[in-house]
Amino acid sequence: MNIISMKQLREDFSSVKQRLEAGEELLLVYRSQPLAAIKPVKKRKKKTLKKKDYTKIIEKLAGGFKLGANLTPKKLNKIYDKQYEEMLSGF
């Protein structure tokens, strides 16, 4: 673990940030006393969703409306347009 001072942290934060991004752990020292250990946060992998996962999300957002397996954005827009027109006709 490498040591950095408060002064170094204030004056050259960009290099400290780069070191953390590279995975380095740092010991922050204030007035010759250890103050904090700074460790980089582990990056999370992006979760890729499959087509069926997107369908489940859309169904949940649509209030449980069941969607077919061959759903396309064009079909989805037609469904929402129809629901919107029905909602407006109620006023």
C-alpha cells in the first residue's frame, strides 16, 4: 500500500484518481498519522439481457399486460397508441 498526503490529494487529485483506477490501494496520511485506506471499487460487469428478459420488463411496466413472443417495437407502439386513444376517449 502506497502512502499519499492530504496535500498531494488536494493538489494532484487527477494522478491519485488514475492510480486508484489502475487498482492501487493508497494510505492517506494527515500530519504524519494514517487517516484512511483508500481502495478502488471493483467494477461490476454489465449485465446483458436476453429478449425474454426485455419482454418481462416491458410486461411489468405495462401493468401486467401479456405480450406475445413476436413483439417488435412497431407492434408495441401500436398497442400503446391504442391504449392511449382508449384512455383519452374516456374523458
